[in-house]
Amino acid sequence: MEEINNFKYELLKKNLLNFINNLNLNYTIIINEHYQGANFASFGHDGVITLNAIPLVKRACEKSWSIQDTFLLALCHEIGHAQDPDYHTLYSQINSKFNEFEAFRKHLAKFKKFDQKDFDELNDILDEYSDLTQKMESNAMNIGKKFIPTHLKNYYEEDNYDNLRLYLHKVMDFRRVDKVFYELRDKGVDLGEAIRQYDEKLKAVNEIRKQ
């Protein structure tokens, strides 16, 4: 495994650009060496693919994969997003559904009582959010697979299925956090204390909106 501090990102970027050029594709690649979150990469509406060095190198170490191969896996997934004709529509729908979730949650928080039907409606919104997210990520996985070198196909599938499970866990985290808030309130806990405990638990998942 390469030493992280000694790794030549400029050479890596050159190799990745050559890979894209050999596919007759035209995307800008940015390697972000400062991002501290969990998101491996992103594709922008401006045609820019950003690869986040810290989480990708961590991923390489966890899996005992080479750093270059790990970056290539992420790159092909993002090419999958870029080549997906439904990407922009799904991206917009996902953001809209998340905003609907947040708005409904804030609406419910104003009431003294919380009915099960309200919690069911909140979960219905999360189900739709989850379905849209899974669709977008599955599209990227399947399209990106076309560009993966043969010797990395198994790694690519493993990497992508791990990511799909991660998205499902994020949705489950939302369900748990919101359920805690309403359980605290309905048990007669002071609303201010319920909000304080809720905010503490929400810190564990507050990066989801950024990813």
C-alpha cells in the first residue's frame, strides 16, 4: 500500500484523465485533498468530477486495494452519473423530496401530540426519498460498469453494493432520530429537553444532507 503523504496526486490525475480520454469522454477531474467527510466523489452539473482523496485513501486501506484502483472505481461510478440520461431529473427529485421531509418534520414538531398516521406519512416520504436515491445510484453503478477494466469488475461491484447499503443505513438513521424525538415528547419529557437530546442524536447524521 502506498504511503499517503508520499502519493503523487498529480500523476494519479494525469492517469485518470488519460483513462477518460481513451474512452473519448470529456470531463474535468478535481482531486480534493482537503475534504474531511465520508463522501467518496461527486459529479457536478458543470461536468466536473470531484474525487475526495482522504475518504478514498481510507477506503483503499480498508480494502487493501491500490490507491489508483480505488480512485478509478469511484471515477467510473461518477461517469455512470454523468452518462445517465435521468441523472438531473433524479437529482432534482431527491432534493425536492428531502426538502419535503424536512418541512413536514418541522410542521409536526409544532404539535403537542403525535399520531401514528403522522409518523407513517413521514416514513412514506422517506421511502420515496430512499427509492429515488437507490434508483440514481443503481443507474450510476450499472452504467459505470461498462467502463471498468475487466480485472476490476469484482472490486467495482463490491464497492458499489457497499455504497448502496450505506445509503439505506442513512435513511434508517433518519427514521431512528425522528422516532426518538417524538418518543421523548410523548413520554412527557420537557419539549426543550426533547429537542436537546434530538439535536445530539442528529449530529451523527447531519452530514447526510451534504452528500
